[in-house]
Amino acid sequence: MRRAFVGLSTPVGFDYQNPASKAPADGHSSPNPILESPFGLLLLFDEIVFLTRSLCPENMRQLPYVRFLDEIGKAPLLTIAQRDASWDAARALSSKRAPTASGGEESFEASILRAGASWQMGIDNHSHGLSLGEAQPQANASVENFYLDMFYCQNAGLQGLELVTNTRLQSALEAATDPASEAWLAQAIVLKDIPNYLGRRGPYHPAIEEVRENAHLTHFRTWMSERSSKLSLAEIGEARDQVEAVLRDAQENLFLKHLDPDTYFKSLGKAVVGDLVGLAFPLTGTVTAAFEGALKIRSDADMRWQGFIVGARRSLRGI
């Protein structure tokens, strides 16, 4: 089974004008999360595991393949010391990064437009503090939260979780100074024109279910969860071609018939093959000793690298 993990750093924004129902971790407000490529998650993973219901769009919360770590007793409670160690590690990474060709991380405004949202939706870049331990973390697409998500992902006790990220973090994850960047990019399956949809209650539409059951996508999800980290370019290309053919067919014969053109758009995403430890984010040498000690980061052969980098380059609206 292929499992996506949606953590504090995954949503690109939160809709305060069209709030979701109150979740157990919510305090005084419950904004509806905005995911950058929700159809990518729904189509490319068998199960989507959210750290907490507060990070899940309203109309995805009752899906049978959606789970919440804090509600099944699998979410480690975050201490202030662990949060501070995460921030130190993120600052250490930032100090070693070279400027990217695009000039740094993508702006919040650009990422919101890429996700198919509009400013009329009352969107901010962060949540309120969430009841997930004494540190009360706040969701935001930041490198600091990315490190916290690695901690949650590794210590959840669920096998095969793949941490999902977005364009706001892409410059950090593809840093020019990373000696493994070239190897990592060679293992990326770039999937073009992944369909997406966004309404005021969230991105889900029942039409997605028929596509989820497509034999090629089912095979792809199994292949991604069982494959070796060392694959040939031919294997990667074959997997990409099969998935893109399914997406094209779904667009032409299903989505365009059921989805409102004003809320239907496309994005580019990367399904990444490779393992976390020692690949694109080598923990030894880039994570401070304080972070390693506080969060007990360990090498784990079952821990995958980014399962899916969403909305990687562009989106086209009204298609």
C-alpha cells in the first residue's frame, strides 16, 4: 500500500472565509486547508494520512482512505525542545544553501494561484496553533515545519509513509549545494498536467473514484511502494507514460464532463523514487546534533523520500 503523509508543511494556505468544521486539534478557529495538488494525492496514493484533521480539506475528511494520526493515537506529542531543535536544523540548512536559479522559494501569492484558489476566499498562509503537544505547532509551508514533519513521519509507527511537499519548499529541497541533487532529480518521475479541482468545501469530487480504480494507476501505486530505489531511465519513463495516458483519458472522458471549468485546472507534479536517508536530504552533516538528539532521527530503509512534490512548475486554469 502506498501512503501519503500530509503534515504541517504540506498545505499552501488556509481559507478562513469558508471554514471547515471544527477538528479536535483546533482552537478558536478552523480554516479550511488548501492543498496544492489534491488530485495527485487522490490518484497516486492508496491512502492519505494527515497529521491531524485540521490539515485536511473539509470534503475529504470522510473518505474511507483518509486517516488522521492524532485520532488513531499515532501522532507523537511535540515538545518545545523538539520544536526549537527543528528550527535550529532548518536555519543550519538555509545557511548552507546556494541561491536557486529562480531566486529563492516561491511566493505565497504565486502558490495560492497555482493551487487554483483566489484571494476572495480569505486565504492566509498559516493555521492557528494546533493542539499536538506542549509546543502547539502552527501549520505553514516552511522548512522548519518540514523538519517537524520528518519527525512525525518517522515516529508515527506506520510503515511506508511518504512525506508530501509543495512548491513553496521546492527551492530548499533542490538546493544547488546538495551533493545528491543530481541523483535525486534523476529519480524523479515528472508527471505533466495532473488534473485538479477546487471548490469552497475542498478539492474532492466523486468522479475521482472511477479514475482511482484504473488498473494502470493501481499498478503504479504498487510499483512505487515496492520498487527498488535504483531504477533505469527506461523503467521510470514507462511508468510515467502509463500514468500520463490515464490522466489524459480521465480529462477527456470524465473530468471535463463533471467539473466546472472555472474550478478545474492542471498542475505539474513529481513522483519521486528514492529513499529519504542519504539521498536528497542527507541527515548526517546537514542536521544539527541538537536536532538529531531531540528528535532521534534514525536511518530507516522503509522511509521514502518525497513521495510527491506537488504543483512543481505551473498550473493552467479554465481547461
